Amino acid sequence: MKLGDLVLKVRSKNAGPFWLTVDIFCGDADRFARVSAALDTGEVARLFATPRQTLKRFDIEGLSVVKFSLPRPVIQGSREDRDMHGAQWAHLLEEIEV
Amino acid sequence: MATRVLVPSGVLGLGFDRAALARGVAARPDIIAIDGGSTDSGPYSLGAGVSKYSRAATKAEWRHLMQARAEAGVPLVIGTAGTCGTDATVDWMYAITEELAAELGESVRVARLYSSQPRDRITKALAAGEVRPLDPAPPVDAAALAEMTNIVALAGAEQIQAALATGADIVIAGRTTDTATIAALPLARGDHPGAAWHGAKIAECGALCSTNPTSGVILVDFDETGFTVEAMAESALCTPHSVSAHMLYENSDPFRLYEPGGHLDVTGARYRALDARRVRVEGSEWVPGPYTVKLEGARIAGYQTTILAILRAPRYVAAAREWTKRLHAFLQGEIANRMGLSPADYTIDFRLIGADGALGSLENRSGQPVEIGVLGIVTAATQETAAEIGKLINPFVLHYPLTEEEELPTFAFPYSPATTDRGALYEFALNHVLMLDDPMAAFRILVTEVGA
């Protein structure tokens, strides 16, 4: 099953021009437990082509949210940037199998 | 002392529910606070020192807020005026305020808080070790600072408090943190500091912390132990989930928020529904630290010209990447022969819309689209050079064949001329903090009577 079909919503946004943050709203405790266990941080780092040690992960049980933050691969708005608001990273994550 | 703050929306220019605003005014707030900007749209606004939102939309909404202020008889504060909060956009907002005061027959005292930083000040501070990098920070030295078109420092609560202390009816602030305009008055009146910053973070995007984000208007009550948040639109509810989830928004660490003079820690925050509409929050902590203000700067990284061609022939759609690779190599030769430029002097980036336009090398899906948009972005040291390259490559982007044996194809150009000069490409060039002994040392306030 794809992550996006399991959870309520996956959202990614800039957190300032130098960071990107991705929030997985699981919807309830059961799905949170499943996602939290199934998501491999190393796999997410590979998906975002970022070093494992720079990917921050927060498993927030009270909100049923798993959150990832990473330095932007290219600074927001610089010549090589393709997505000014950073909203498409969410779709990469939605499409992984859990 | 309890403090009631009315937040009309997440940003001036995005609209708000008028009936909700009226309900907020009727609730007798102590202050009306709204944000005027963000870096979220990219470096252009800061680089050029201009507002992203239209003057007409800004003026129309500011008119309602100036009327609301007059009715409530309390200060109205806008932070990060004109999207980027440079001195130029503060004055732009001030000119709008002057016009409206005349049109509405209002007589108001206006305090302008300026956040732009003279390059000399930052250069000296850098040499003195008072500019510290955040993670990740672009390298910065005196030469890099000299290239920046605008540098601003993000004011915190102290600078807004100083502006309010002038007795201003309206405060037009340059760059501030998103939260400072909301937290300033509760902090000045001795409300709980953790609650003041946490409530400000929850309310800074307006009704985004509620079940109806576009309704805009939020009311926050701060006191000695916590804060209570309520949406003013009848259709919008604040729930423990909608409120607590907002700490995640555009925030790389959901438990910490750094502000001038310390940080907010919400690890111990408890969210409780008072009823179906209101949420009570207690337990957040303010952790004092050294007094620093964040710096933002932008520089010109070149000038751009773009061209867009659409490939519809299935053979070209299927071979689009190979086609752009061959075209790119051919164009480098043409540009060298005709203009004497080497690839170090410019870049041409061909992006395949329909294949991986948004994600580039991160894209892991593939398919056979009906058509592919080939967006060519030329970047060079001057607009003249970028435009000249654009004109030179134009016929080849239109007609370049996949193989030498075939007749020249013709792709779709959506408009004439096929090239568009974009002007300057700006880049964010600072992710640093400036250490200050006196919070006002990097800011100044100008007070004027308007419409008298």
C-alpha cells in the first residue's frame, strides 16, 4: 500500500529559505503506529537524496504525525531550484510503499 | 494582566472574512496585529525591495483594518510590511496609510520601525565576530556583503514594544519575526512568556490553526498562565488538533522556535478544548538566551531569459531528454562561435515539464505524456547577454532535429516573441544572526502624525 493511500495527508513546505519540512498526518493512533514502524529513515533520506545524518525525524504520537526536516538540496529560489515552495517533496513520500 | 490580540489573517493581501473581523472588533481586543510578509515566495521581494502583493489588494484590506482600529480604539500593528520588510516597503505601506487616512478622514500617529541594515554595520559586525552562521549558512565575507541589494534584520518583541511605547495608533514595522507583533503586547503586560510566544506562533497564520483556514480572523487571550485561541468566523473551529498541529507548519523543529533573546519550548504544552470553538493551552516555556536577531540578505546571481517550446510529436516526446542533450551541446558550439562565450560565462537549463519539471533528479516516476514542455532558462552576467543568447538559440529550439537525416521539425511556441527577459535572478545569501547588546541598536523608529 502506498503511504498516501494510508494516511490523511502528506504536506511539504519550506521552513525558511534553507530548510524543508515534510509532515505526515497519519489520522489516528493505529495508522501512526503503522507508519512510524514502517518508515525507514534511511530510505526516506535516499528518496530525498540527502545524507542520513542531516535528516531530522520527529515521531509525534500525540498528533499522530511523523515529521521530517532537511536542509534544502538547493537554496530556495536559487538558479537550480525547481519548486519555490517545496510542496512537491510530499508526493515523493506519498508514493512509497508501506 | 490579560491581553486580547485580534489577528485578522495570516498576511495582509490574502483576504479575510469581514463578518469575522467585525465580530473580533466587537470582542474589544487590546491590539490588532497582522503579518505583512514572508520569505515563502522566494528571494525576489527582498532582493528588489518590493511587495509581492498588489497595491490595490493591500490598500483595500488595510482600509478595513484602519477602520477596525478606529472603531476599537486600539493600536494596529503590521510586521514585515510589503512582503520583505525593507525600509522601501515600509515607506510604501506608509504612503498607502497616508492616502487612506485622508480618504477616511482619520487622524493617526504612525510609528515606522525600520529593519534594513546598512552594509557597513554588518561588515563591521562580521569583522568583530558578531555575525554568527546558522545551519546551513552560505559563506559570507565583506565582498559577499557588498553584492547584496538588501539586508534586513528580524525584529522581535522588544522593537515592537518600543514602537508601541511612542503612543502610536499604527505601527508599520519592517522585517520582524512572524510572531513578534502578536507577542509584543502580552509580554509587555507581564503575561506568561512561553504562552505569549506560543500563542503568537499559533495565530501568526490567522485561521490556519482552525478548521476553516481561509476565514482568516483569530482572537487570542493571553494571561499569566497560558493562552486561549478562538476563530472569529462562525464556520471555523479551533480544536486541540488544529491548534497543536500548527506548531509543525513551516517549522523545522515542531517543539522549538527561536526568537530574538531566547527560544520557545512547547514540549510540555497541553491543549484542552474549552468548548467546541476554543482551545486553552498551558505549559509552554520560554528559555532566555543571548540577544541575537536573524539576518536576511539577497544578492543578484545573474540575469535570465526564458524560452518555452512544446513537443507534441510522439517520437520527440519519447526522446525529449536525448533531444535536449543534443540541442544543448549544439548550442554551446553556436554560442562559442557566434558570441565568443564559453560555458563558464552562462548556463542554459532545459527543464522537461511533463517528465521531471518539478523534482528534477529526485523524480522516480516515468511515463509517456501526451506532450512535453521544454522550458529553457538562460542565466548570464547581464540581461543583454542573456537576451542575446535567447535570440541566438530561438530558431534551434524551434527546429532542431533529432537526427541529421530528417526534415526540420517545428515545435509549438506559445507566444511571440518566444523569449522572455526575466530580469535579475536574486539569491538568498544570509542565514546568520547578529548579536546585539541593545535590541534597538540595529533598528530605528520614526513617528509622524498623519491626516491631522
